[in-house]
Amino acid sequence: MATLSTLVDDVLKRLNDDGTLFTRAEVTRWLSEGLRRIAVQSKHARTFTALDMPPRHFTAITHQWESNLANGSYRKWTFTHQNGQRECTFLWEAQAADEAPIESHLRAVSNLWEITTQAGEVDAPYRFYLPKNESIVYSVWHDHERLISATTSTLDTLEDRWWSIDGEPFLYTQGLGPSETFEIFEIDTEYRQSYDHVDRNQGFPRSFSGDRTYSVDSESHEWGYAYAWNGESAAPSTQLTGIGRRFTQGPEHDTVNDEQGFFYTHDWEGQQHRGEEVTVSTFVAETNPLRFDPDVDPPVGELFNLAQGIFRKGVSTSRQYFPSSQWNVLGGCRAFGSSDDAVLVWHSVLPPDTPSEEAEINIIPDQVRKYLIYYAMGVLLNRQGEGYDPALAEHYNLRASRGPILMHKLGNVSRAATTYTRGVTGRSTERGNRLPRLPSNFPRAPWLRD
Amino acid sequence: MTREEIRKRILYLLNEDVDNPVFFTEAQANTVIQEAMEVLAEEVTELRREGFIVVEPGRFIYMLPELSDVAMTPLRIWSDSDQERLDPITMKELDDFQERWMESTGDKPEWWYPVSHDAFGLWPIPVNGGQVLRVEYLAWPETLGQDTDRPNFKEELQDLLVLYGQYDGLVRQWEPERALDIFFSFAASFRDGRFKSATHKFQQQFFNRDSVGSRFARP
């Protein structure tokens, strides 16, 4: 996979520079910006993203300034009052603060999934949070039915407090929330979650369970042997074939012999070894060290356990597992989603805004990379100082401008197809009956003579 | 012309020794020829190729890189198994046609729709799979690997490759004025209608289809 590093070399060659006048970091920055410019202007890269209901977000904040510390999507769940000096949980607090008559108000939640925990309307928009790399939303479906786009002004004329009405979703609106969000109307408050990534902070999924039947198609998905400590796995390969799995815990430092390598099966063994109080262990030692034995039924909820590698591809005859970020083919799957009983968004995406020579350029075809070079050349040659060449810079800028146009043309096939379709739905190409015309010498109607 | 002939002509125009160039190495010249072919392919939209995709059961989105690394955009999809052309459609039209089109399955795909610049979908979702789809696509040029390779352009277009190479060489020699003159000559070829017929043919081939009004009316 090509990285920006090769393009940096190319730019420096064109500039006849070895990094003296133009540093590699600077060239990298402009190449990266050129890539984003193509994506921003052309919107050529589009993908699907599935969102569970109710909407999830990374964190809930009380004050707006907390958003600067939020490392992800955030939801401000309070009502700002008195020029930001006061944040209210309920609106009646604002009334109380201003000594106005207090009225009862709807309940408040910090996370939208809390809507499902109690009955009653919530005074908060049903707001979905899009991925950071989202650019423009083209379509939204709920449970595979397309939602109609609407503006808040339209919804305001339809219903009072429309954002809290329960029902079947049929509209979506950009709403009045921050960018990279949208809201739907009416709201479905039932709690749904397609996949639950257990122990997500431990890394990639190792097994799958659910109401579907899963199996793994890999030659190396079964353990060849089990072993208790590292020394056993170093046995000659003639005796051990396949991939080994250690079924013990540890190793811990052996305080008695001052050596590394105390392996144990039960928790109490470790506690005893460490000189701690031995407690009743809740850990059940594995009676089946291989964990996957064709003659033994697999434990409930764990239908297979990958011996080697990570989940790379999902195949089903009744549905398609589609990589939401199909351009980043390296790495592993960190999140899973489904469009069943959920919200599906079709949107364009942007490349990451972190310039790095190691960054992969996979969001555009290889043949379009030359436009990144043109963009970087245009910017670098237009910089005051040595190497300043405005005429050539302008030329490179012109050449760079073709990149977004080309990708827009390639990525905008849907609109072009609609435009050029012969006989578009609902538009008649037949000429209607001609209106009757009277001869010029036909006498005028008496009431028009004056 | 072969790549070697094109390269020599470029070097000659740049006043370089064709056998031992100084300012413009052979490798650089070859890279420029490749770039020129890409630019030409983008502007003329003349290169077309075809590839085959075998439909997998339950799978409805396919990526162009699966077809070829040089695939630019699909033009026409033909089901070789059923001897039928798949009509292009948009997701919006599918929404208008059927509420839950995403769940519709069938024995064979009938329509295709663009998803991204490098992905397209099939409708209805094929249950059994196995059909062979012949995808005709607009392409970037293949890489010329040897000096004896010839660009897949008409002879009359190959002159433009030389022109582009001369332009790029002049830019590297810091002669922007002459370079821009050459480049304008290169670009003028697209403006003067020389390739309009090819472009027009492309549009007709892609967009010419039957009226969809009656077929898309909801029952």
C-alpha cells in the first residue's frame, strides 16, 4: 500500500530540493491537505454506517467547554441559562431561578439510551451522532425504509414538541444540533443493539455468538495442542503440530526461587504463591484446555474461538457484511453494526486530518495521486522566499483543480444517471393538446370592445 | 509508437542526448509517459475494458478494485449467464420503486446502482449467486512495463504523449513559459472538439436506456 512518503520524494525531486528549502514535514502537510481537498470538493468516497437505536455518543457533558475535552462525540444534556452562568437539568430550574411560576416539565436524561429505562417523554431531540470522517449525508433509512428529509421549520408547523413524540420514524432532519449530527421523527424508544463488543478494550473480537449460526472458515482456527507453560511450547515441532494454546494463568515472579515463570490454573494457586489470603475463587478452571473440541458441544454463547488471526471478512448467504471503511483494508474490525431495526446512513467520507508520511493513500485511486503532487507544488512554489515562482504555482494550482473535478465526475454517477435518463419518472415528454386559436379577424366579444 | 520511441522523441525535443540524458533520466521519462497516458485517459474517456465478476449468494455490493486496478467507472453490466443487460438505476429510484428494496431477494440481479466512486450494488439481492457479470468499464491505461510496449491509444493521440512529456521536461528545467505554451497546445486538443465524438459516444453508451416511467410506478 502506497504512502505519502513516496509522493514526498516525488515532490522534492520536482523541486530539485533535498529537503533544505522545503522540509519533508511541510511537503507531507500539503500533500495531505491536497488529499482532503479532493475528498471535500468531490464527495466521491461514500459508504454506509449503521447506527443503533437509541442513539449512542461517547460522553455527556454539562457545560459547553467540556466539549474541548471530549475525545469523541458528545451530548450536552443541560439547558443553558443566564448567559451560561447556570446549567439546568430541568427547565423548571430556570423558572425557579428567575422567580417565574414553576411548571412541571418532561424528564431529562444524560444519555439518550436512558429513554428506554422509564416511561414518559423526554425533553431532548432524538439526535444521532455520525462518524468523525463524515462529510455529507445522502440518505437515511430506518429498518431499510427510507426516511424523508425535512427541515425543523416544517416539523415545527406539523407538531408541538415534535422531538419527543413516540412512533415509527419516517422523517429525518439536520436539526439544530452540532455538525455531524441529525435527528429523526418520530422516535422509536425501544432499546436495540445489534452487536455487543464484549471487552472492547481488550482488542479485537475473538468469538461471536447470537441467534444466528456462526462458523469460521480458516485452516488455522483450531488449537493443535494445549500446554501449561512456555517450555512445553518449545518442544520439537515433530511432536507438536498446529497452534498451541496455554491454558494456565501467569507467569508471575517466583519469589521463592527468584525466578520468572510461575504458572497456575486456579486463582487460589496464585494467591497462595504470592502469600496472599486464599479466597474462594470464582474462576472456573477450564476442563477442556483446547476449548474447541469437535466431540464436545461448545459452551453456550461461544461458538468458536479463533486460534490465529483476527476477523477479516464475514460471509452470509442472506446478508452482506460490508466494511464501512472499505478503503482502510488494513487493520481489524473494532465495531460491528447492522441495518436491521436500526438506522442506516449513506454518506461521504473524508480522509484523516493527521499528516503523516506513513499515512496510506487509499481513498483515491492510484492514478489520481498526481493531483496531490500538483497541489503541493502549487502551494510550495507560491510560498515567499527561495523557490518562489508564482507563474508556475498558478499553473500547478490549475492542474490540481482537475483532480476534484475528475473524482466528482466519477463519484457522482448517480446524479448524472438521473439527469440523463430518458423519460424521467413523472415527467411527460408528450406534447399536450394545442389550445384553440381564433382567426385574427374574428369579431371581438362585445364586452371587450371598449 | 513504442515507449522507447516516445521517450526518445521527448528527449530529442528537450535537447537531450537520447541515449544518455542528463536532466531527464529514462526512469523519469517513463513515469511522465505513464502520467501523460493517465491524463489522456481522464480527458478523452476512450479506454474501455471489460472484466468478469461472479455473483456471490447474498452479496449485493461489489468493489471496482475487485475487477481491475485500472477500472475508473462502470459503463455497462451484462449478465452473461442470463444474456441480459442490467439497467443502471439510483438508490433514490429504488426507494421510489419499493419501500424495502434492501431486503428484496431474487434469483438474479436485474439492476445495478452506484454506491461510491469505486463500488456498485445489484438489485434484487441474488439468493443463489453463480451468475457471471460482464462489466464494461472506463479505464485508466495499463502500465507500460517494457520499452517495446505500446500505449493503448490511437496513433493520432500518441503525439500528445510526446507533447506532454516535453511540457513536463520543460517544467523540470525551470522554463515555465515554454512549458505552459506546450501545455496549452496539449490542452487545446480537448477544447477544439477533437475528442468530442469519443466523449459523446461514452455518454450515449452509459446513459441511453429505456424509459423507466412505467416500470417504476408503484403498484
